[in-house]
Amino acid sequence: LISFLSWLDYCDQLIGVANPYVAKSLSKSIRETFLDVIMEPSLLQTSETGAVLATAYLTRCLRTVCSHPLLAEFCKFILGDDMLPEVEGTDKWRVRRRLIDRCDHLSE
């Protein structure tokens, strides 16, 4: 965990000082290879213990990141980038819905 957080902090610092095009590309790559592939399935899993752990990791990542391009990708991952209202019955932003549902869930 310490190695991962050190890597994330390094990437965040690099993105903060990089050329804007490089920063945007690196941030998008982190979203596509880490958030979409690793974090999303972890957050959506049915195991309550695993989901709570993944939520804690996501929270820690958000506290570590301070560069605007990487924060924007985290926001897109959690909230989505669609500016239109949500349509009832669509499952487009499952992470957002699951995190909101978890706020009102009685844990064992």
C-alpha cells in the first residue's frame, strides 16, 4: 500500500508540473488502467468487506491527489462526465450510484 501511494503521489506531482497535454494524457491513462480496470470492479463487488476496503482506498487516493488534471479524472470516474440529467433505469454511472446507495445502507 505504501508503494502504491508513493507511486500515486509521484504521478500526481509529475502531472502537476508537466506540459498540459502530457498531464492530461497521463491522467487519462491512470483513469483507464487503474480506476476503470482495478477500482471499479472492487467498488462494485458484492462482498461488503471488500467494497468498504475499496471505498477506503479510493478515499485515500482522493486525499493524496492535488493536481487538477488527475483530480478531474477522479471526478469523472466517480460522478461521470455527462452533463445531461440521469435517465431512470440506465446503468451508465454505476460507481456513483453504488457509493450513494452505500451511504444509506445498514452495515452488519
